[in-house]
Amino acid sequence: MALQRILAVDDEPFNLEIIEEILEDLDFELKTVESGKACLGVVEEFDPQVILLDVSMPQMNGYEVCKAIKANPNTQHIIVMFVSARGSVEERMEGYSVGAEDYIVKPFGQGELKAKLQHLSQMLKEKDVLAQQVEDATSTAFSAMANSSEMGQIVNYIEQIGEIDSIPRLAAALCQCLKGLGLNCNVEVRLEGQKHHFATTGICSPIVIELFEILHTKGRLHEFTNRILVNYPWLSILILNMPSDDQEKHGRLRDHICFIASVTEQQLLAILTKRKLTQQREDLEAAITMVQGKFKSMISLLDKNRQENEKVFRVLQELFEERIPTMGLDEDQEQFIYQNVDKAIQSSVAREASVHEVRAAFHDIEEDLKVLSRRAER
């Protein structure tokens, strides 16, 4: 469903007026309130899809309001975009730790806010489609695993990914495995200069992508509230719903996640290695084809030259046999000429053997190249 209803919350009426002016030409239903309590009072009835929430408000600040929204099963699905005059990493982390999906810093331009809302509108459409696809795809895959142990699911995942050779399929299997452990996750894969994002819900929110950008080089493990982020060189996994009320289960799942991330990282390396080997094999096969063509052309040219030489000598021999008896030469002179002509012809015939030797040598080289090609396929 596209974005239709927006709730703006700010204790400064002037700021609300600015938001109204920016959004007046867009097809959104906008409602404004001037406090956190007022927001909580209307949010269920109005049922917005996005809340533009000011951080710095008296009595009840934006973080507290967001916590309350995300703690309520009836409102936890609503996208919260914080609006703040401050945008440090710490404040963005705080915003994300209470459940916000995006963050915009005042003063913002008209185009910036519109672009973010239009992006969220598209995200809502894709999320509905992908959520259904994920539900359909995973229901069958995990029905047999419903009663299995956590380790059983991990072993199943490890056995499955050995046959996977594409990033999207590997990410889908990873998300399914973590979902089978009861975990909601976001994944970033960094491979060959590109970044790929995946999530159990189908779409990574802007603030999640921003966190990956900020933290993927800042250490192996980050934990905040009920979230955990695990980093490897090519892979980052963000878990959104760690069991904070059960420390034993929390620790066990954390170990599982780190192990799964490590295994997935190795499979990414295997995929990359296979791609390189495939490219090398294709390059080698192209080189073999080119060399074979050159060999055949060269042998054909040698054989043609030999045939032309032999033809010339045969014609010359016939000419000498016809003319010499009429030249008045003595027998020794005739024998001398016949012997030299015969030597020249024999030399031409010998070249045919040389051509055969060259062809045999080229054949040996071709066989060696085929052996190299077969080795490259292994």
C-alpha cells in the first residue's frame, strides 16, 4: 500500500507549518499535533503509516514517544522518522535503538523531505509484495524444521549453502535460517565493489543501511538494547529482536549468529573464487580456440606451399626429360642434370614429412591445452 497518511509531531507550530507547506502539493493526508502525549492520543485512531517525530520536546521527548509507539502491538508497524536539529552518530544510534526507521536533520530542504517520503512510499509498496513472497517461500521450507533444534536448523543451513552460487539465493537462505531461529534480521553483503541489502521483511530501512555504512568497519560485534550487529569483511548481519529478558538464550543465539555469519562469509568467498575460476576457464578456452585456429591456418599454409613446390618440380622434371635428349649432351652431362633434378624433387617430398611432423607437434600442444582446460574446470 502506498503512503497515504502522515502524522507530524512538533512542539513548535512554525515547524509544523513548514511541513504543511512542503507537503501541500503531495497526495498525503497530513495531521499535526504539538506534543508527544497528543501524538499517543491520536495515533491509533488516525493510523498513520509514517510519523514525523520531533526529538526535543518538553514533558515527553521523541525517544520516549517512539518507545511507546513500538511497544504497542497496534502501532508498532508505523514507520517513525525522527526530525532533529542534531544528527550525530550517537543520536542516530539512540534513534535506532528505540525503533525508528529513518532520521532527518533540521533544517531540511523541501526536496529532501519529499524524497525521503516518496522513498518510504515506495518501500511500503515493495514491503507488502515482498512480505507475501517471503511468507509463501518460507512457509514450505521451514514446515519440516518447525520442531527441530536450533543446531539442527544451522546444520541444515550449512548443508544447503554448499550448493548455492549466487548472492541473492545465499542471502535468502540466511534470512530463512535466522527466521527459523525466531530472529528478525537485516543483511548487507559487500562483494566486488557492490553492496546488496536483504531482510526477513524484504526491505532494509534507510536508517539500517546508514548503520551498516557507519559501523561495518568499527569492530566485529555491536550490541544495543535488543539488537546485535555482527561484522565480517564482506558481510554484516543486524538482528532486531534479541531476547533481552532471557540472558541464557540471548548468549546462545549470539554465538549462533556469529557462527552463521562466519560460515556465510566463507561461502561468499567460495562464490567469488568460483566466479574467478569460471572466468579464467572461459579465457583459457578462448585462448585454446584461437591457438587451434592459428595452428590449422599455419599447417594449411605449409602444406599448400609444399604441394606448389612439388608441382613446380614435377613440371620441371617433365620439361628436362623432353628437352635433354635433343640438346646433344653426352651421357655424363645428362646424368648430372637428372640427378640434381631428382635431388630437388626428393627434397620437396621430404618437406611433406616435415609438415606431418609439425602437424603432430601441434596436435601434442592442443592435447596439452585440453588437459589444462580440464584441470581449470575442477
